[in-house]
Amino acid sequence: MSAGPGAPAGGRLRDAVRDEVAALVGRPGWTDDDDLVTVGLDSLDIARLATRLHLVTGANVRVTDVFAHRSVAALAAWLAQRAAAGPADPPPVAGDGRLSEGQVRLWLDDNVRPEQALGNVLRVAFRLVGEVDPDAVAGALATVVARHDALRTAVHGDEDGLPTARPLRVEEALAVRRRPAPAGEPVAVAAQHLADELTAEVSLEHGPLVVAGLQPCAGGQLFVLAVHHAAVDGDSVAILAEEISAQLAGRPHPVAPVPYAAFAAAEATARQAPDLPDRTRRWAERFRDLAPVTWPDTPDAAPGPALGEEPLSVPGELVDRLRRRAGGLGVTPFVLGLAAFGRAVAGVTGDRSFAVAVPHSAREDRRYDATVGFFVVALPVPVHVPAEPDDAELTALHGTVVEAMRHQDVTLPAILRSLRRRRAALLRVQFAWSNWPEPRWSVPGVTVEEIRVRPLAAQYDLTVEVFPRVPGGPLHGVVEYDPAAVTGMTARRIADGFGDEIARIARPEDAG
């Protein structure tokens, strides 16, 4: 990897890096040698910086590269060294029909846990207010589906029962449903009902992978998408919004995206690394003595919904203190959020050593920035909550998270095979710091409002998901739980405990 032909050179390279960092920090009083996390960048800022440096220098800058060179001076020196090393990386080539680990995992999940399969469908809803032509929206979506191979790749079992990719035509991959406006139904309720209806049609095995719904609503159209997660992630939703907007507005599309199949092929090549089996065994040993979380009470046996929710919210003033605390410790706010989650679980269950699933985006190669597909890996992170939590616990957890990121090529199924355990015998809880980019629509004469729709099934016994989207604003989130495993009272205690632990970790400015 090297900088492209238009990359700044010498001192101008450091100036370019400094300018990009300054735009994210937004305040004076720091130097080129200061730690980027200490001066206030969180994990989302780090991802943005990696993207900006890629655009400015032409270098293939990964998030892990920024974490490894956490100052302006170190980043500039690293970029200069890589630029002198040789020509730029060749562009990724299209794949050979192999599936990514994520596609295979979700196909297996659909088949092994069919009662949870509906939870593998991503559902988003938008209210389009203004002069909206439903036919134009449907046509724009068809054009976008044709541009992205992941949206047209079904996964089915071959004669030996092994997952195999099957390309679909656009008309097989996409279904668009028109519905009349329901009488007297609020838009949010209508969006939930329409999302539930569309989700039932999504099929990873046969298609369609994308089912869209258009329904008149006050001032415009309700636009709902249900897409199998094997074809999309949170970043993909932002890409879809940008490309559908461009199509509706008559703007030219960006250059053709790198095919998702190229990512799957590169991932398969990486799995051939000679040291991977030994690294897998060593990393799996970190989990051998961990028992799954045990819940303090048992839900009623009566059948009910596949998902329950409890809201949570952390005030903006407390979030600001948390960010400053993270900077002072040289860790990211995500790490402190994970620590608060671990402490909340320990406070309710009494378990102090357990594994937590952490969704992590593998879009570290900037050439996939415009590619729609599923790039998320579930990183298992060993969490140890001491009887008397302190700063050492927080910095140790930061080191563990960095180590987990370095082992992201060690898949969860490989860890479970090494331990000879099923997922539920290790992982029952998940913590998601969902800093996906917010979908941005740009259609003349049309305003767009996103409407949250609930998932249909829980993926773990319990998940805390928070959405750190608004700088300076409160931290909103939700506790999702499987009512067959966790009671609503336990979920509420986790939600309350998370807020309490955030307050303890952030602690008042004068607490010393």
C-alpha cells in the first residue's frame, strides 16, 4: 500500500494530516505529538479520519492503522514511509463465487435457528414528504440493486448441504409492494406493520433479498425496506440512501462500486494464512474458563413475542463527561460504555467473568467504502469485572478490545470449534455501540424523516445497543432481550444499571 500519485509530500503531508484531525477535534490547544484519543477523538471520529486520509492522500488507511499511529506526527511519518515503499495496492478483483464468513454465518443461523431467522432481516423506514413519485422510487431502487452484487446473491445449500452462492436477476432479488394508506393509523404504527409484512417475504435461499413497501402517508409516501442482513450492514443503509437520492434527483452515480464478492475472495485468501490455526488456538484459550451469563430469574413458559425492549437514555452532560474521561485515560468512549455494560450485567447476575459479543465493521479497506454488503464481524471480548472497579480495569479492557480487533480474522465459529462449545454456552450478551453513519437523503423538494421499527427477534439473550450519533446530545439506546430467556424486570435492571455505571465511570469533574 502506498499513497497515490496526488498525495501530499514531506511537510505538506503532515499539514494535511493535521488539517483533517483539526476538523474533527474542533478546538485548539493540542500538538502534533498528542494522542488522538486523548485530544477527544472517539471510534467514529477515528473511522472518519481513516476515510478522509484515504481521500486526501490516496493511501489505503485502515482504522487499525490510525489506532496504531495515534498522533499527527506518527500518522504522517507512517504515511510517508508507506509512500516510499512502492506502488499502490492493486484494486480488488471480482470474486469467484465464494461467500463471505458473514454470508455463511447468517445462512447457517437461518437454518439452525429458524425461530430467530426473522431477526436476520434489517428493516428501515422513512417518511418522504413532498412531491414523491412511487414509480420513480421503485425504479431508483431497482437501479441500485442492479449496481450491487450483494443485493443479488442468494445463498442456498448444494447437494451436499454446503452453502453456495447463487446470483439472482434484479426481478428475483427485489420485490416492491404498494399498499393503500391505512385509515387512522399513525405513521410510526403503519411503518411497523408494513415492515413486519415485508420481512416475511425476505428469503436468503431463494430471493427476494430486498423487499420494499410504498404506502401513502400525510404529505408524501412511507418507504420501508426489509433486506436480509447477508446483503447489508449499517454503512450500507447510508450508501443506499445516497444512491437512491442521486437516482431520484437525476445526479450521476459515483464510480462503480467494488463488488462485495471481491471482499469475500480477499477474506478467503486471508483465511489461508499459515499462522491462523495457531493464532486461533491461542486466542480461544482466553475464553476457555469463561462461563455463560446466568440470569437471576426464569421467564414464564407461556409463548409470547420473540423480542422485548426496554429504552435507556444517558443525559448529554453526562455523555460529555464520559468523553472527557475517556480522553484522560487514553481510551475511547466505546470502551467505557462496554465497561459500564459489563458492570451492569455483573451487578444483576453476580457473574464477573464472561464473554460479550461486540459487532465490529470489517470495512477497514477504504476501497469498499461505496460497497453495499455485510462487513460486520461479531468480536467476542472477554470481560472481567473486579469486585472494586477502578481505572486499571478500564485501561485493561481497552487493551483487550484492541487485542480482539487484531484477532478479527479469527472467526467466532473457529473459536467455538476450538473450545468444543456451542454459542449459547459462551455468548449470551451483546454490546453494540452503533455509530453507523446516518442516512442522508438529498432530493430537491423532498424532506426525509427516519422512523425506527423494532426488530422481530432477539439475536442474543440480551443486547444493549446505543446510538452515539449527536455530538453533545444525549446517548439514546435500547435493551433488546429474548423473553424466553430474560424477564422484563431483569432487562429493566440492566438498563438502569447501565446508566448508573456510566455516571460512576464518568464521575463528577471535582471527584479527582
